[in-house]
Amino acid sequence: MKFTSMRSLLALGLALTLTACGGGKATYTIPGTVSNLQYGPLVLTSNGMDVTVNPSSTLVPPVYDSAKVPAVTFEFPKQLEYGDQYLVTVKQQPPHQTCAIPKGYEQDTVGHRATINVPVNCLLQSHAVGGTVSGLTATGLVLVNGGGTLPLASGTTEFTFPNPVIYGQTYGVTVLSNPTGLFCSVNNGAGTMQDADVANITVTCVPSA
């Protein structure tokens, strides 16, 4: 009887040791944190599972200071076993934003890290502001949009400001200085940035009186 009891205790101890070393059925969830998510849904996928992430319900976007946007967390629905590999990717981008996982954090082996937390960083999309020019037969035309200026050479027929505008921000293109002997006016110069480049601004130059 003593020999049987001792053998049972040894077997139990071996089983516990194997479990502690990953030989059992230890399971882990794959959680993460999304920063600056202002629109939804964002859909992430890993190991055949999808998870939908939405921004904080108290947020009124767009917010241009990302530090003021509450982070949101997610967790894939099924658990993985010790030693399984995972790869988290973006399956569906949220409206008006682009989200990405920093390289090196999107994949790993379960149990390799003490804790798992996949970071996802989101940015508001930005688009170019530009248009067409007609009648520019002299030098000296300078356009301005916000704090950015854009000088245009004689004969220019198209323009694009070098700095794009973030979704939801306003833009306003005006003439800062006219060319010698010309008067230039801007049409469709103001608006709020949407989901595509602005290319319908027209600048028309005519001889000054």
C-alpha cells in the first residue's frame, strides 16, 4: 500500500511539473491596446479569429491632440495554447483613419513574453490641397494655406501645397501676393478636409487695371 501511494504521488508531481513547463494545456488570450482610435469599427484578425474594436463612446472626433483620446483595449475571443504562434493584422481600417501595429509586436509565440499586449496605433488620414491655375503669365504669385506659402512660377497651370491637411481640419487658400501686372483670384479655396485630395481649387489671373 505504501509503495502504491508513493508511486501515485510521484506521478502527480510529474504531471504538475509538465504543466508548469508548458506540457499541459495552459492557455493564453491575445489582448492589446489601440491608441488614438476616433472612428469605428476597426477589425483585427489573428489565427482565424476576428475582433471588432470601437472608439470610446464619450469621444467627439476629430481630436487633433492624440494624447487626449482614451485608449481602448481588445481581446481575441478564443485562447491559444502554450507554444502556439500568433500574428495580428488589420483586416479592416476604421473610417478616416489608418491603423498599424509596430513591427515586432504583431507576432510572437505564446508564452515567449511574460505578458502579451499587442499595441495598435491609429492616425487621422491627411490629404493634399491643390488645383489649377490659368492666366499666370508673370512671376510673383504666392498662395497661402494656413501657415504654408506656395510661390508659383510664370506659366504654372497646376499646384499642390507640400503639407497635407488632416481629415476634419479646415483649409483656406488665398492669394498672399499678386504677380506684377496681374490680379489673381481664388475659387473653391475653403472647406473642411474629407477622405480624398482636394483638387478643385481654381486660381484665375487677369491683367490688373
